Amino acid sequence: MMIKMKTAIAMVIIGIFLVTAVAYAQLGPGPWPKYKANLSNNGRSPVTVIAKPKLKWATSLTLGGYTAGGASPSGPFLDEEGNVYVMDTGDPGKITKLDANGNIIWRSEPGFGYCWGTGAIWKSNISAQKYVVAGPGYSNPSPGLYAIDPVTGATAWSVPLPRAGSDSAPTIGPDGTIYCHTSDGWGSGEVHAIDPVTKTIKWTYGDLGSPGDKNIGYGYGSAVLTTIKDDTGATKNLIIIAGLPSSQTSDSIYALRDDGNKATLLWSAPNCYHWNQPVLSNDGKTVYIIGFRDWGPINAFAFNVADGTKKWEFESTTNTFSTPVIGADGTIYVGGQNGRVVAIKDNGTSASIKWALDLPDDLGECTTPAIISTNPPVIYIGTYSGRMYAIRDDGTKPTILWMFAKCPGSVQHTPAVGADGTVFCQWHTEVIAFEPGFIGEGAKIKGQVVTPGGYGIAGAYVGYSTSPRPLPDNWYPPVRTDINGFFEIKGLASGTYYVAAWAPGFAISNDATVVLATDTSVQNINFTLYRSGANVALGAMAYSNAESGDPAYAPAKAVDGSLQTRFASIGGQMPVYLLLDLGSDITVSEAIIYWENAYGTKYSVQCMTSEWSPEFDWDEHGVTVYTTECGNRGIKLDNSRGIDLIKFEPKTAAYWRIYVEKANGNSMSVWEFELNSPTQLEPPNNKISELEEGGTYTIAGKIVTAAPNTAGVPLNVFYIEEPDRSAGIRVESTAAVDVGRVVTVTGTVATNAYGEKYIIATSVTTGIKSPVGPLGMNLTNASSPLATGLLIRTAGTVKAVGSNYFMLTDGSTFGPVKVYTGGAPAVTPNTFVTINGIVSLDANGVCILQVP
């Protein structure tokens, strides 16, 4: 139940940074002197220089005899000289000072014990004295507010507090008063006002305060601080603070007026559960906070600062624990779980989503953002997946300017922005700085992925990284080629990059090295992909040292050729391996692992020849073809599937295994483990392009690209292609075949009335299965005689619709083209569509037989 003062108080919100002439001290004047930059907690920097995705420096906090914990979610803070201060979350969890070049200056004497809060810069207005103030910490054995000498790191003075149990950060009033939040570590807490002159507690409000005080709850982050005039006209500090409540219906945001020797509660209100801090609007009249009900929907709340009335409550669609930041135009930015960023517009009595962005191939929880004052504004936000983004708000849509990835570690904190535009981050146990000076769209790598016949491959994956093997170690998410096989990677800085390409059914390319000389360089590179070799792991004997005993998750499920079944180890056992016995020594040049969510984060792919024992001889005779400590499930297919694509020099061995030392969770789970030979599936012994009418042939090693009676493909007809995608042909047969199946066809070649060559099959033998994808092609290219019989992907505008077809045009010189659908078309005129289909011929010339 909201509580208000019975007597109405006329409050006038004064400027956030108002400092009276007699104020003893204030928050330091640096570019980012506390968590989220300022007393409004709006997380906004005045700088207008965009940082670029290039490290200025990186410094490990784990040095000498000190082992750092993870990064504090509150992130770094900065003083006016450009020094950087960070708190890590380990035990004892100390504050470390670094200079502007990343050199460690000191570590604090006190430790704050697993604290997720941080410190702030306190500066005297009477002398040049400054302190780094921090506390109480979470499990600090000597809880208190600590004033640390910024020169030496020694404790200058401290004020004991009754308990720790808090992840809060101190808030410094415009008169120098320091406000701290303590709690029992869960649902009980209080606020203390500390006088830095007398070094004593002025008052305590909350669970350990005076009788009748409201319970403030568990502390996280820092309070908002502004000033008001009371009913006598005196200017007082107003502290708006949030605390995790004991119940979701209990009050959880509080407005306290500092009356010198006591606090007066002006209002309080519930906003459900939260691990959040309040944020003040630009005009100082509204306070925002995020909350959630029953561990379910996440709502944004807006309260009137004057009396605590709720202005609106809004489903933010973010499922987040992060705190909002505020743009210069009042836009509210929130980072969420599963890689979602949302911009919210405050409409006064309601709110609406301005735009929402799902970060590509990134399901990590987002940090609290930081924002700079460019026009349009740019938001910096990190994710637990180990990535940092610069996102520009273009009004109705966001634009990702760049993404930076680094292994090991994750970004779990709020970035800080320096006076020159440098962005500082805690990256697990490191502190890193990004250089300022991003220009335009940055440097670019562009090109095309094609078949040996020169056809563009649509939907191919192009991975890039600053280290070799960009496809399995793809902390940078790959880009996809367009319908014609073209790709563009932008938002890069100068440097050396490694690029590789892959598409289903094709072998992984070799790495290409690309040098970008400047931050605006553009380099072109093309890839030719060849049909992949045979998957020799299909149906192999499979074993594990940690079988669950459930047949549904047996090791054999990882080599059954299905992405609907998987191997899963028993939980709690590490290391764990999945071992394959191929039956004899076979040459392999690629390993493809389809991971479930329990993927290896530190793992190896190893092999051993048949002369040794797979039970005892791995240490001495096993060969490691790939190892990583940066596993992240590879290319993301969906929320439960990812692919690691591993290419290596050919190795001949009978025993192959995935050896996992650390995993995402306490078990290992694999949908499919493929081992591809370096040769083509079968050597073609009659090329499709060389078949002559009337001849009888046996052609082997061809790939089925369209199955009978699917969409526009007639009954008793299927299509096959060469492994190198250079040619395709129609086959008339009653044989049951499926897409991707390798077949040997015997039959006689004929030509129909429309001029399309086809095979009248007398025998069809099926073999192993390999994925196959369409070739990107426009309608002009599809009109070439060389394209007849090929599986393509094309796009255009629907011009007309018939009973079992529609007419498609793409604006090129050729067309429109009739697309047969096999039934009523699921399209409407004047709409843009993208389709897959087989290039064929009818009475009017070139047509397309649509396929799924």
C-alpha cells in the first residue's frame, strides 16, 4: 500500500547537481565518478565521440598473490584525472585503482566480500581532499563505510555499520553526506546517513531504525539523490532508494527526506521484486524502476517524484534485471535476458515500445547500458556471452555499429565512459579500455561465397575473428550470405582478421587472412566451397564414460543422423567424453558437433589409431586435432542447438572422441557428432552435363535436391545434382528418395516436349545423407540453360496468382516466371516473396517448381 504524508507538501525539484555555497563536499567532478555516472543514475555521458571496437589496453586483476573474482555488475568508476577504479566480486573482493594507461596503482586494504556494488569519488569543497568511498560490502567481516586515500589505497577513516549483506554502492549528497544501504542479505534492510565531518551516523531509517520505520529491504546499486524544499522553504536532500522486498506486494521503493538528525519518509510504493536501482527523468519529476512478479513478466514502473503516485506500469518485454538509462530526449533504454535491448517512450500517463532489438546469435543476459550524447545517441551494452555492442538509436529502429568479442569471460557490468570517449569495461577478471574515434560504418570485409561452377550460395555462414579458426571459436557471430551469395562484415577496426565460410552440404573453407590497414578500409575476399566428404561417423559404435542409463539419451543417439535425438551424459561428472569407434582407420578432415545447451566450454577433439586401446592409451598415443577453452556452442541455430565447425589437416584413425573438461552446466549433450572424410561423397563417373539423349547410363554420387510430390514437384519425379552443384537433372522414377540423399541412378536419357532433359530410371540405389541448400540466383541467371535442374533460392514480387501457380518478377530483364506450387499458392499479388525451387521448363520456357 502506498504511503503518503497526510499533510500535503509542496515540493520543488531542484537541479540534480545543485551545490550550495556552504556545502562541505560533493560527488567528485570526474567523467564517471560513480555507478551510472551521476546522482540521477541516468547512465549518460556528455561526450560525443564514439568508441571503436579496438582495445586501447587490457589489464588482468589477477596478478601476483591476488586472485580476483568476477566483475562487479556496477562496473568501473573514474576520477577527473582519468584513473579507473573497479571492485571485483571475489573474496575478499577489493577495489583496484588503475591509471589511464591500464597500469595497476594499488589495491584497497579492506575487502568487501562478494559485493556487486562499487564505490564513488567524494571530493571536499573546502580543500583538495578526495576519497574513494565504498561499503559496506556483502560478506565484509568488518562492515562499514570506508574512505580510501586515492593516492595510496590505504583506509583514511571508516564508520562501522551494524551489518553488511548488501550489494549497494554509496550515494553522495550535494552537501557531502554519504548514504549507505545495509541488509541481512535478502529481504530486510535500512539506510544510513553518514556525516563525513564527524565521521558518525547521522540517522538510520529502516529495519534497524526507529520504531515504525518501513523495512527498506535488500540493497543493490545506488540511490537517486535530488533536492527539495520542505514546508519551511529549507533545501533538503531527497533520497529515492529501492530495496528487494520480503514480499512482491510489499513496498520496495522509498523517498526519504534528510532532515539532518532524522529521515522523513515522504512516500513508498510496491514495484514487485527487483534487483534494480531507481533512475530519475531528465526533468527530475519522474523516477523509473524495473520489477517482476512471480519470477515472470518484467515491468517498467514510473512514479511521480513529488508524491509517489504511479504514473504507469508497462511490460518491457525484456525479462531483465538490468537498470534503465535515459537518453537526452527522455528515451528509456533497458537491456534484458536472451540478448534483448528495448527502447521505451514515456508518454506521460502511459509508455510504449519505441523499438526492440534481439542481438544476433546472442542469448546472453544484457548488462545495464551506458549512453553518450551523440546525435543520434549511441548505447554501449555488454552481454554474459562475452560481447560488447555499440548501438545507435536511429529513431524508429536501432543500428548495431559494432560488436566486440573476447574469450574467456563475460560482460556482467555497466560500462563507464571517459572524458575523451574511451569506454571502460570489466571483462570477467580483466579491465579493458576501448579506443575512441569510430567513424561512419567502420572498416569492412565483403565478398561472395560460390560453388565451383560460380553460382552464389545463399545462406552460407561467414565467420570472422581476430584469431585463427573463426568458425568454431566464433565469439564473433557469423554473417549470412544473401540470395546471391554475397556478404558484408562491417563495424570493424583496423587490424588482422581471419575469415572462413561454410554452408550445409559443403566442406569448410580454409581460413583467409585479411588485413584492414585503417579504421575505414574495405577488403574483398571470395570463397569457393566444395561438396563435403562422407560422414564416416554415421552409425558408428558410440560410448561414454558418463552414460545416463536412459536409452533415449544413449551415445548412439549422437551418430544416428537425426537432429531430433541427442546424447546426454549423467550430470555432475567431469571430465566426460563421447567416444566413436569407426571400425577401422579412416581419414577424416572435419569434425562437426551439433551441441545442445550443455555444450563444452573447455574441450578437445582427439583421435587415435586402431593399434592402441581406447580405454588406456589416450594420454600417450592420442592426437588432439582441436582444443579450446572458449567454447560457446558455435553457430546458433536456435535456442537449443548450435554447431561447432572444425577443420584440420587430414588424420587417419579408428577412434575419435569429444573430451569435455568444462561444460555449460554439469553435463554434456550432443545432438550429432559428424566426422567428414576429405574426399567427395563418391567420384562422379558420368557427369550430368555430358549425358546424351538416348544413351543409357549409371551415374553415381549425385545428391537429391527435390523429392517426389513435394509442392511444385510432380508425383514420381525427383531432381538430382552434381556434388559440386555444377549441373542438375530431372529423374522419373517410383523410387522413394528424400532430399540430401546420395543416389546412384541407372536409366535412359530423354528430352521432353519443352526441351528439358531427364532420366527414365530403371534402378535407383540410395546411400548416405548429406545436407543440401539452395543456390542464390536471380531470374536472369535462372534463365540460363546451365541452371535447368538446379535447386535455387530467388526472390521477387508476385504479379499474378493462378490455381496452382503464381507469376514472379524481380525487376531484371528476364521474366516474369511461372512458379508452380502444386496447390493453391500461399501468396497474394504485389507482395515480395523469397522462395526455394527447381529450375525447370514448360510450354512458355523457364519455370520454377517450388519446394519447401
